[in-house]
Amino acid sequence: EQAGFTLCQTPDHYEGWVSSEELCSPAPSFVMGTTRRTLARIAYLRPAPDTKLPPRLAVSKGTLLRSQGGDSQWTPVVTPAGHRLWAQAHCLAAPSQPTLLSGPGSLVMHGRDLLGTPYLWGGGSSFGVDCSGFVQLLYALHGLLLPRDADQQFGVGVAVSRHGVQAGDLVFFATAHGKEIVHVGLAASRESVLHASGSGGVMESGIEDPVCGIYAGSRRVGEWSSPSGA
């Protein structure tokens, strides 16, 4: 800790300084219960199970919370600070049940759910994302942790040829010289890609669209499909 800031490390090994006032030690109640990940683009947490009540907290798609009980309509959740709030049950899924989210179709569905999300350099949530943070968030929803940066992500999975691209593949783009990976998106089909653009946030574009850059290759990550056209 230094001058009111604390050096922190993310699960993908990035380090940065965070205001110490924004941090807390996990409350004992947060350690208990079942880990739940939010699926809604924005999940609203309320002080009681009633949609008429104003939200106490809004959290991004992919946020991890703890739950204790609940029913088919509402689930009580605990924040790291120990606040007990309520989320609508359909906004949550248990990471221990990947079949709820398995398959390329689910990746594309959640990617399209984020269309229009603002571009934010270094962002990795539905409040703002950059290109690599966007695909990292989508894969995290499916239980797979990708590296943080596009050039690092280019080293995971197996290579797929241009004509073999399928929905759910990672699609990479390079500089004009074609030597440096500078952009990544998620294939929505063989010809289109979902990506976070610095000029327009999360959008769907043709893979050959100049807004994406120069096509540099594709990779397939995950156990739900085998390489095709590699």
C-alpha cells in the first residue's frame, strides 16, 4: 500500500493500483454459500425481492456473487462487503453447471447481448470493454479464462483457416504491415465478427470490413468443437 493506493493483481496476472477506499476484505458471509455468476447484461440487486424497489447496486454480466437459498423467482446474494441483497433468479447461473452456457451459440448470444456497450480501454465488463476484454468476458462466462491481451490470446487454442471459421472462434486482425496483432473479435458466423471497436463500442461487422483491420488468423478455444479446416 502506498499513498492511499493498493497494488492488486487480477486472475490473469495483470497488476495495477486501486484506491484503498475501494477495497475490502471478504466478509465472512461472502465466504459461505454457492458462487453464482451474473448472466444479465446488467443485474440489478435490490434490498428485497420486489422489482418495485429501486436497485441498491447494479453489477456487470459475469460478476461473481455468493448465494444462499432462494426460489425460482428470486435469489438472495451476498456481496464481498457482506451486503445481503436480492437478484432475480434468471439473471444468475452457477459456474459449476457449464452445460447451462455450453457451445458456440451461447458465446454468440451473450456477445450480441453486449451490442452497443461503450468502448473502454482496459475495460472488461458490460459497463465498458476493449476488444480483448470483450472476448475474455464471454469466454469467462463459459468457464474458460483467456489471457488479457489480443496478442496473448493469439497463442491459445488451435489455428483455424479462413474458410474454416465458425461461430465462437476468435478472429484476429493485424496492422497494415500484418506483423502485429492489434485487434480480436468473436466470430458470429463464417463471415461476421462481434468485436469492441474504438470507434463505436461493441458491434457486429463483416470479417473483411476495414473497421476491423487486416485479417490475421483465427483460433478455436474450448472443448465443444474440434478444428475444422485447420
